[in-house]
Amino acid sequence: MVTGAGAPGIAGTVYSLWQNYDGRHFRIVGTDMKDDVIGRFLCDAFYTIPPVAERSEYLARLLEVCAVERVAILIPQNTAELEVLAEELPAFEDLGVKLLLAGVKGIKSANNKYELLRVAQRLGVAAGNFALARSFDSFLEAAKSFGWPHKRVVAKLPVSNGMRGLRIIDEGLDELSLFLMEKPTAVFVKMDYFRALFDRGLAELVVCGFLPGDEYSVDIFRNKEVSVILPRKRLAIRSGISFDTVFEQNRDIINFSATLSEELELVNCFGFQFKLDEEGAPVLLECNPRVQGTMVASLFANQNIIYHGIKNLLGEQIKVPETDWNARFMRYWGGVGINEKGSIWV
């Protein structure tokens, strides 16, 4: 079972399962809180489930589908699900369902951007300037300490996924040019934007210094015997999704990722994100303690990270070939054509 069948990464997750290195056949069951999502046409079966915010109804429906479909492995793709599933793990184990979680102990810290940065700072992993603000006054004070209004600063929700809850504050913003030239998805705002949000009841935000360099995602598989850490530079990003990415054997990022993974006791499939500072040094942004949206890219670097995780849950030996560091992954706009004859993925 794969949750979040409407997520942008669903096609990649399904493809990784199809292209496993054992030639194994999977029956893939997709779920999502929306009915009309692309994953229903890519999976062998599909079910709607309540949103995770409706915890008891969500769990009851998920367990019901697991029982009906005799699910062996559940792959969560939604950040909001992770802590709930970790807390309710025994209920799934009673049905014989194994969860592809990054580890019960570390999920809470890994899922919270502020807590993760505190862990990184304690371990000597570069975390940059950051603070947690619970009022506009404390938010403004932190921003000033990081160089605002002369420098850009970043605001983000402690727990979110994709680009939800992310803004870059830039007082030099030309709002007319932004309106005329940019699609209405830009993340740049001015400080007054946040005054209004706190006035309307916003609880807390993480504020960070802006990092001007290249951004990296890191795809990771880890168990007691094996550790595969694959940094990839994000050459093109749209709505938080990698559209062009190349693998790069960046030793600092690999070492930072290994240190954090061990401290947080993360296992199976998960990832980190880093960005380079003014001097070209990597600084931690966040952790995705789940299958990442572009984790399918690892398949083309000779490391099927998602299938490594499946093998680990099944107690099978992991095959770790040599990584192809020259691999590149590019997205394009495809789709599913649907008519009375069925559906075709193009």
C-alpha cells in the first residue's frame, strides 16, 4: 500500500517498485483523501481515506483497507502521517503489516525543522542562523539579528512538506515586476506579510538566515549493516519538486547526513536537504523521514533506495552495487489519458 496517491512523487514510487532488481511482482494499492487523483490509475487498486487530522477515522479506514487487501507493506508518502503511524505501529503489526518508516524514535525530531536544527547544532553539523518565533515581535527581532532588512531571511513552519509554509522575506522586492513577470507561485514577500499572519493567530515560525547557494536533496537507505547516501544537486525546482537533478559525491553532505542519521536512529528510506552558504559550504535545511518525491532518481544511479527499504522490511539481503555518480534525472510534463477503453500512462 502506498498512501498519498495524489502526491507528485507517486509515479516515481510506483516505477521504483516495478523496476526492482529482483524482478519481483507487486500488487500496489493506493490511498488518498481525494477520490480523483492520478495514483488511482497507476495502482492496481485504490481507496479513499479520511485526512490524517481526523485521526480515529483515518486509522480505522487505513486498517480496514489493509485487512481487505491483505497488505504486507505500507509506504507512507505524507509527512503529516508519520508520527501518527509511528505511534500506532502495534495496530498494524497485529495485522501483519510492516511500515516503511524511518524509525519510530527519530521521526518526531526529524519531522520538526526547528528541533532538527537544534540537534544538528549540538552535533556540529552546519545549521546556519535560526530561531523559533511565537510572536511577531520575536520574529522581527530574530530577522534583524540575521541581517534583515539589508539581507533576505527565510520563514518556514516547523512541520510541513513541499513548499507549504515557506516564504523568503526581501525588502528589496519589486512587487510590480513580480506581478508582471512571475507566475503566482513566488515565495518572496515583505515583512508586513507576517505581521498580518501573527495578528490572525499564527502560532509559531522558524526564521533562518538566507542561503544563496545551490540546493541539494540526499536520498538515503540505512540499516544496521548498510548505508547508502546519495546527494544530488537540484538544478531546477518547481513548486518544491526537483525537475532536473544530478548526483554529486559531496563528502561534507555525506558526512553530515551520516552523523544525523545515526543520532536520530533513522532507518529504511529517508532524506535530508542542504543548501550552500556564501562560501559554498553546505548547511542543513530539513529532513524528510519518508520516501522523498524524487527518490526514484536513485534508481538511475544504480541504487533503488525504495526497494532497498522493502528488502529490509522483508529481512532479505540488500544488494548494493557501485553508485553511478554521473546519473541525472529530468522531469517533464506527462499524464494519464482516460477514455472508455481504460487509461494509459504517457
